[in-house]
Amino acid sequence: MLEPTIIPIRKKPRYGFHSHTENLNGRLAMLGFIALVLVELKLGHGLLTW
């Protein structure tokens, strides 16, 4: 039997859980949390209180 000379390269799927999308999501969550804390410090009360 002959061995293949070219190894196919698989493309990464554009959906689902991957390390790069999880890193981006975590970074955006941290930025949002810091922004919320800064707004609450500036206003003097919680932003999520009624």
C-alpha cells in the first residue's frame, strides 16, 4: 500500500469553544468588570441598585 505524500491540513472551525475565543471572552469580561467598578466609584453608589 502506498503512503500519502501530502498530509492534509485541517481548518479550525469558526464556532464552538476554542482557546482563542475563550481568552478573548475572559479579557472582555475583565475589562467590563473594571469599567463597572470605576463607574460605581465615580457615582458613589452601585450601578445595579434601584
